[in-house]
Amino acid sequence: MSEETVKYLLSEREIPTHWINLLPDLPGELLPPLNPGTLAPAGPDDLTPIFPMGLILQEVSGEPQVEIPEEVREAYKLWRPTPLFRARRLERELDTPAHIYFKYEGVSPAGSHKPNTAVAQAYENAQAGVKRLATETGAGQWGSALAFACSLFGLECEVFMVGSSYDQKPYRRSMMETWGATVHRSPSTLTESGRSQQQHPTGSLGIAISEAVEVAASRDDTNYSLGSVLNHVCLHQTVIGQEAMAQMAMAGEEPDVIIGCVGGGSNFAGLTFPFVRRVLRGEAKTRFLAVEPAACPTLTRGVYRYDFGDTVGLTPLMAMYTLGHDFVPAPVHAGGLRYHGDSPMLCGLVRAGVVEARAYRQNETFEAAVRFARSEGIIPAPEPAHAIRAMIDEAEAAREAGEARVILFGLCGHGNFDLSAYDAYLAGELEDIEFSEQEMNAALARLPEAPAIA
Ligand SMILES: Cc1ncc(COP(=O)(O)O)c(C=O)c1O
């Protein structure tokens, strides 16, 4: 057997003790969320009907780090630390001098990075005496993660699952139900929001969010839980990047470029923010590449404006790149990337030029995912297949340049429940659905009244 290491592993004692908060290091002026009625900065009072105070304080914290509660670290032990792999077989197959590393979050019970925040959110809600959580799920990964986390902390869980994913991934529903959750196909007829969106039978993350927020706002015993976008979600995910940093040090290498897929921005934030902080502090010169679907190109074609986080308009307004809150993206298989907006923190970094963004069509992402699966074994979820496509392009660029660049990417979930998408790809039946500029422009014309951003 060769001396070549493939997996870099940490012990349970090395699970991070703190989450990293990038907020105090962000360049430029902070654009606060706004109350959509008064257009004044949204304060804790705007959020208390649906979030516990513990999470609200994390959302607005200006501290550079936040301690991880002991109970959450105990729960993390069920799958953390996650492995960092060197993709040596793929390097040989691509005949590239690049060194390719990936941080694999698919080892969690739900199969993705989502439990990193789900357990933290379920814990804070349980501490606050909340009995039930309502949420949306796109790919089914977030709903599974929250169902799992609720089962750990004795909470009920109600999930609105985006219609197209509900149809494509029946076993994700079974998984959620196994952990005790109740799952509805969205748009449902159970909420006012769902009833108003029946003309979009495939649903969207924005619609499912409206349904879950409505339930949480109308029931005293129920809070809302979001799987991406918000500051506290990005914060919780920074365990990924901190571990990856320690593992890259074990490998004796520094990444030249770090790549991740972006739906709302949380896995990208989790992997990159600890590294971004070093760049913002002048301690490193890493490139960051955010990858999204061409069918939902928020960072590459959206406008930077204040917009709602959901379709119906129930949330505070956030400054972000957006395609328009009621833009309904085509039902691509990367359901977790079908979101009209993105994390305000990540959008600020893209706007400041710290993070680059790129979009790919779904056939080219599945081609890359299959290539990856055939050399590294793991079948990726359709979402990180976007990061894999970009990683292969970067590795090929390194070959052209004759440079041994170090590439790190986030393999944020496995695709074992996404095989209907692989079936369609292998049968040559996967469509590259055109992004409709016209529909985006129509949605942008309906953006809410809000102060212009300089
Ligand atoms: C496996 C996977 N990756 C990525 C995403 C996108 O979300 P985020 O950008 O918050 O990581 C999702 C969302 O559901 C997902 O399930």
C-alpha cells in the first residue's frame, strides 16, 4: 500500500468549540434587514413571533465568534468531524497537476451539511420552551435535517416540501416521517399562502417558506426554522470551514481556490467564511468561487436590491441579489438551489469582489457528477454537482497553465435519494431548461418599495 493519504480525519475532541461570525469583518456598510411596513431597520421585535431569542441574538451578533452550546457539540458527535478527502483518483483521471481536496458533509444522518444548523436551531427552540417547528424544504435535505434534529430535542416538526421535489424524491418524505415529521406537498391548500399560489404546481422554495412562516406566525406553540440565507444559519455552518482548515494543515497545503454551490448560501458560507476572514484581514490570498444553476442565476444575473425572503411577502426585506421574490425557477433537479435570493452576507462579498460567481446548466453538472462518482465513488447530490463542474474546469485550467494549484471544494451532500435525476440524465432525458429573462424582469417589476442601495 502506498504512503499517499486519501482521508484527513480529526478526532471528536477537535469538533470546534465556537462558530465564526464574519459580520464584524465584512467590507462596506452593513445594510440591515427592514420591516416591510415601516421600512425601519428590523429589530428583535420583528423576529420574536417566529424565532427564539437565542437565535435572534446570534442573528445580530457583532462578536467575532459565538460559543457552541455543549448539547449541540454532543449532537455534532453523531457525525462530526467530517472527513476531508484528497481526490487522487480524479486527479489522475483528469491528468491535472492540481491537488484536489473535498470536504464531505454527506456523512451526517440526513446526508448533507444541513444538520449543522438544524441541531443548533432545534436546541435553541427547545430551550425557549417551543413545542413545534414549521419549515420548508427544497431538495428534501433541509426537511430531513430538521426532522432528525427535532427528534433529538423532543420537538414536533411540520415540513412544506416544494412540489417538484415531493414528486421527484418520495423517499425523502419517508425519511422525514421516520424521524416523526409531518410533510405536506407545497403549494398546499392548508395555508392562505399555498392557496394563493395554486397556479404554480411545481412550487418553489419561496412559496414553501411563505407557507411555513404563516403557520409559525399563526400558532403560539410553533416557531419557524430556516435552512439557509440568514446570518445565524451561515454562522452554524462554519464548523465545516474550521475543520477543513485544520485538515488542510494536516495535508500541509493551502487552498488557492475554494469552490461551493449556492442555493441560499449556507454551505458555501460554512466552508469559506473562516478562510474569507483571513483574506479580509490580509493574512491570505485565496480565491472563492460560488456556483449556481443557470436556471436560477441569482448571483450572476440578479439585481442587488431589498427584497422579501419568501414569495408572498411575509418576511423582513433583505439587501441581496434577487431574481424577484415571486420568480418561480424552472424545476431543475438541484431543488436546493431553486431560490430567488441569497444570504445577504454572501451577496455583500460578491458585490465587494471577494467572491466570484459562475452558473452552469444541469446536464453539464450531471456529466461532472457522474465522472466524479466513477473515480471517487461517492454519488453527489445534484446541488454540489455544480461545485464539481466548476472544480473540474479549474483543474483543467491548472493543467493548461501547468500549475499545481490547490483546489478545495464542498461536497455538501450525497445523492442517494436523487437517483431519479441520475436516471433522467443517464437516459439522455434531462432538459437544460432556459432561464427566462422576461419572467425575471416581470418579477423584478414587482419588487417591494424600499430605499435604493448606493
Ligand atoms: C445538498 C444541498 N446542497 C446545497 C443546498 C443549498 O443550500 P445552501 O446554499 O444553503 O447550502 C441544499 C439545500 O437544500 C442541499 O440540500
